[in-house]
Amino acid sequence: MNNTLSSELRKFVAPEFVFGVGARKQVGQYAKNLGARRILVVSDVGVKKAGWTDEIVDILRESGFECIEFIGVTPNPKADEVMNGVELYLEADCDTIVVVGGGSPIDCSKGISIVVANGKDILSYEGIDTVPYPGPPLICIPTTAGTAADVSQFAIITDSIQRNKIAIITKSIVPDVSLIDPQTTLTMDPFLTACTGLDALTHAVEALVSNAHSPITDLHAIKAVELIAGNIENVIKTPNDLEVRQNMTLGCLEAGLAFSNASLGAVHAMAHSLGGYMDLPHGECNAILLGHVMDFNYNDAQHQFVHIAKAMNLNIVGGTNKQLRKSITDEVARIRKSVGVVHNLGGLGVHRTDVRELAGKALQDPCLLTNPRPAIKRDLEVLYEEAL
Amino acid sequence: MKKRSDSLTNQELRAGVLGFGQKSMRKNYYPELRLRNEELEQYRALLDQARDAICLVDIESLRLIDVNDGAIRLFQLEINKDNPLPTLPQVVGKKSETTIRDWMSGKDETKQGSLELEVERTDSTGKQVFLLLSLSRATFGDKEHVVCVGHDISARRHAERALQKSHAELEQRVLERTSELVAVNKELETFAYTVSHDLRAPLRVINGFSEILMMECGKKLSKDEMVYLQHIQKSSHEMNGLIDGIMTLSHSTKGEFSQESIDISLMANAIIETLKTTNTEKINYKIRPEMQAKGDKRLIKNLLENLLGNAWKYSKTKENALIEFFSEKQNNGIVFIIKDNGVGFDMSKADRLFQPFKRLHTSSEFEGAGIGLATVQRIVQRHGGRIWAEAEVGLGATFYFTLTAS
């Protein structure tokens, strides 16, 4: 491990979290700790159907809280969905937000919280450190082992008019509490399980090779790669094995703690562009792009890739750099295929003619700031083309 | 869309991503909480500065929940942790409870918004304190409360009471004084009446016997003795006239008083006709026809007899004597005017004109007892009117009078 501390300062922010089976049932106590009275419960239709939303609402109501449900969130949450949530929050005079769901409801909740406290349209907070006042208390109950939005300082909102994803990056939106309960991931279908798992793997890899990585974030990222690479194929084979689910959830959490503090790289910059422009699933886009970007970055973060290879349990003794590079990207490709994410971008409907536009948007993404290898627009175009 | 290159360098942006942006560095609730807390303390200090009592009241039990220093002073509250605060009716009087509850339940629709009521409480020293309470509703959190503001109006009420008391005392004194005056007046009038009445009997005797003496012994008496006897008779006639005058004067302020419509022109003409039969002088007169007045017929007749009689008396020595009686509209009433071109009088003595027994001319010039105008003034006053005069020596006099208060 490259333990030489850079002269740059490093900061590590994580919310209070409770991890383990049954963690979600603490929601009443935490709502009480945060002085809640009337709670906006944000969720989406899928999670509601799986029964998690109703269970949480029941617990909250039994604990004496008034709950207002907002399930109008779609994948790649849109700015107008955020504003609808804000309206409901203010109309019902809520004071706390509890979110039950994956990355989309959590990012939407972060957006609601920003607007409630600061007033303007959510899109005006695009960028880094743009939020003046922290929002109302936010409790997250993640139901996918992927996004780790429940511990991160990121919120990604789609501007449907510009067909663009905007990133809001600020420590102000790190949630107050995250109740991470592996049980909630049992209801994910195999494909969603695969996509969210590969998303988490991408988080861990990008945090490790980020030019802002640090010993603390490395610690979490390496553990995350170990856990995800070691369990992702098993979780597809035995989806009801709670222990495997728990390992995946923990891997996702570790990856989240790492990337929230070391930030990400070109995979996410390019995936955000795809999600905004073509409304494609975030996890799947990451999975397709990961191998290509790793290959692109390899020479600028060789030390870190050694850690990745070790964590993936690859035999690297005596191999050349070139061999190592190939075995890592091969392994990523193998895992992807093995868990059933088989399409390339072309298979998702991305056309060669979209590449310029996609690269242009990705170039503006803040995630690119911490990519180990500086990328120009042409680099990104080539990467998209390779992934078609 | 904001471009990364718009304002910040990539280096600055990267620092932001790593959580070193200014706003992220500041992320802390405590400064904000402290600020809010200070604001609250500031409001509290302002509330405590108020002299008025300001209380937050529970809507169910009417128990005081929070009070400012003004309320502690005004309601003499004891703040200690073991004892709950009293209820609003306990501090402002039980009588107010029904009013307050009616207002809260919305029974009293006119006062839906807020309720104002005056209450009276006795403080620990036994002093009465008057309070003006205004109650309104306020919602904090999810619960509705009543906010009660109490304003001490004791100083005002005490001053009002003192004023009322002195008014009453004054009224009482006026009443007492008036009744004393009424008694004295009555006594005087009775005295005047009695004296006049009692004087008549001896006068009748003097008159009667002097007449008998004249008839039966006239021839025996010398010329001088006869003149003495005539003096006695003349004087006793004068005295009889004087007694008549005093009795009229005394009648003019008491006795029944009726209000009827009178053709005052007709009445004046009749009086002139009588004057013509008892006097030999030729005097011209002009009376405007159909003048109407309202008043007591007997008293008005007396008034006209006096004024027209005076006009006649003081004009008869003049050639082309002329008496005029007419009326004029002035302000909002009618002024009656009796004008002659007789001897007139000196205006500098006009203040004595209406005083009884005060005369501006000697009896040797013009006979009279000095009671007529005093009687006239009382009659006018009894009708609620006013009388005044203008004159010039040698050119005549004009009397003005009204019969109703203007």
C-alpha cells in the first residue's frame, strides 16, 4: 500500500449508521432523537410494493409520529419530482424526512431537504459546496446494496429539460442517520442485485484510484472490493442467503464511505452523462464502463491497481504490469458477464452519433476532477466508442 | 448549465469535492442554534420589558403556561418549580371564566377574533387593580393556545371614580343650595303676598273713612282741611296701586302656567282701546296685525299692559306721539318690539330698568311704583325669553322681548 501521506489535507465525513439485520426497526428511536413530529416518508413504487415502506410507516405511526408518504420518485430522480416532494413537505408542515429505498429516493430526499432549507429550485444548487444551510433531519433506510447514497455527500438529480444529470456535492447533505439493514435487499430481483453490486464495485475501484484517495478511504475501499468480488456471484446464485446479502451490503457501505470522501472518477462522469441524456440505469452503465476506464487509468494508478488485484484474490506474483492490467480488466469483465450484465452500450440503445454529446456532458462532471488520469473530450469519446 | 471553468479553478473545485468548500466546512447546527437561541432570549427580554402582563394560556385548563415579568408583577405570581402556575380565572377573577370560555367555544360570534374584557382584582395589599385583558388565539407547534395581554388601567379607573364622586358631590351641593334658595324665595314671595294682602285691610279702612269724612263733613271742612283729606285719599290710592303691583309681581313667578297660542296683535289692540278710554291725550299707534305668540294668556296680557302703558305714559307729553308694536325675525326666533317717541331715558342707567322699586323718573314727573318692568322681566323669563331696551333722552324708548329661549 502506498502509505505516503500527501501534503494535502484529508477529511472523512460519515453519518451515524446502524448496520445489521433489523437495523431498520430503530427508525422510531432515531426519529425521536432528531425531534421529529411530522415525517415525510419518501420511497418509490417498487419498494412500496415490496412492503418496506408500509412497514417503516407503521413503525413510525406506532411511535406516535405523523407520516406523509411521497412515492412519486422514478429511477434517475427528476428535478420536478424533488419540487413535488418539497411542496408536499411544506404543505403538510413536516419537520423530518425518512427515506426508504435505493439511490433514487435517497437523492430525491437530499434534494427535498436542500430546497426546504434554502428555498430556491433544486437545479440552482448544481455544483460543489453550493448549499448554504443544512436541511431538516434526514434518516435513510437503504434497500439496495449499491448506491451508498445513504452515507455519501453526493446527490445526483436529472434536469429533464436539458437531458442532463446535475451533481450536488457537499458535506451538508450527508444524512444524519443511516439504518443499513441487509434484510431489505432480499427483495431485489437478480438483475437489480447484479447492477447495484457492480455499482458498489465501481465505487470502491474509483475511490481507490482517485487522485484524492487517502489511507483511511483506501482501508474501506480495499475491504469493499474484497467483499463485493467475493460475494457478488454467490448472491446471484443464492439470493436468499442472508449472510451473503449481509456481505454485499457491508461491501456497499465500505465502498460508500470510501467514495464519499475520496470522490470518484471517469466511470461515474460518463455514467451520469448516459443517465441524464438517455435515462439509462446507473448501475448497468457503470458496469459496462468500468473495465474500459480501468484500462485507461491503469498507468496513472498502478500502485492502487495492485491493491485491487489483491483484493480480488488474483494471482499477481511475478506478473508484468501488462499482464496485471489484463488480468484485472478480464476479471471485471468476467464477473460482469457471470452475474448477467451482458449488454454493451450499443445494446442499451446508445448510438455512435450520441458519443460526442455524451462526452461533452461527461467532461463537465465534477467526478472527472479526481480521475487519476486527466481526460480530454477525445479520450472520453474513445472510451464511449469502446463500450458501444 | 454551469461550466466548471466558469469561476473556480479545478484546484478549488477539487477541494470542494473533498469537503473543504467553505459551506461544507461550516456544516454545523450549533452556530445557527445559538443564533436562534439568542434571538429567543432577545424576544424574551423585550417581553419582560413590557409593563403589560403577557401570558401564554392552555386552551383546555386555562392554566398559565408561560408569563413575562409584567405578568409576575401585575398578578403577583410566585414562580417556583414545585408549584404549577395558577389558572387565568384564578388571577383575574372567577367571574371572567364564563366570558372567556364562551369566547373560546365560539358561542359569542361577534368576538371570534379576539376578546377584550375588563376585570377587577384585589392585590395582596387589598388594593383594587383594574385590568383590561385582550385574549387572542395562537398556534404553536400543533397546539392552539390563548395569548392574554393584561393592561393595568387602575390609574384611569381610580381617576374616573374620583371624578364621578366629585360630580355627585357637586350635584348634591347644587341641589341643596337650590332647595335652600327655593325655600327662601318662597318665603319671600309668601311674605310679599301676605304683607300686601294684610296692608289692604287698613288701607281700605283709611280710604273708606276718609271718603265718608269727605261726604258727610265736606261742607264743614275748611278749604285747607279738604286738601289734606284729598292728599290722604290720593296717597291711599297710590298705595293701593303699589300693593296691586307687588301682588302681580309675586303672581308673575308662581301660580299656574299654560302654553297657548295667542293673537298678540289682537290683545295689544284691546289694551290700547282701554288706554284710550282712560286717557284724554291723542296718541297715534301702529300695531302690525296677526302677530302670533305662544304663552300664558294672563301673563302676556299683563306684560303688554305694562309695556304699552309705559309707552303711553312717557309719550303723552309729546306732540305727534307714536307707539309702534311689531316683530322681527332674528337668528332663530321672533323678537317683539314696542317703540315710542316719548321722553326716553338715559342708557347709562339702563341696568336699573328692570329692578323693582327703582325708577328712572320721579313720581312728580310720571306717576308709578317702579314695579311694572320688574314684573315684565319676570314674565319674559318665565317664558324662557329675554328682554332688553334701547333709548335716548327726549327721543323715545324701544323695548325688545322674546318669549322662547333661542
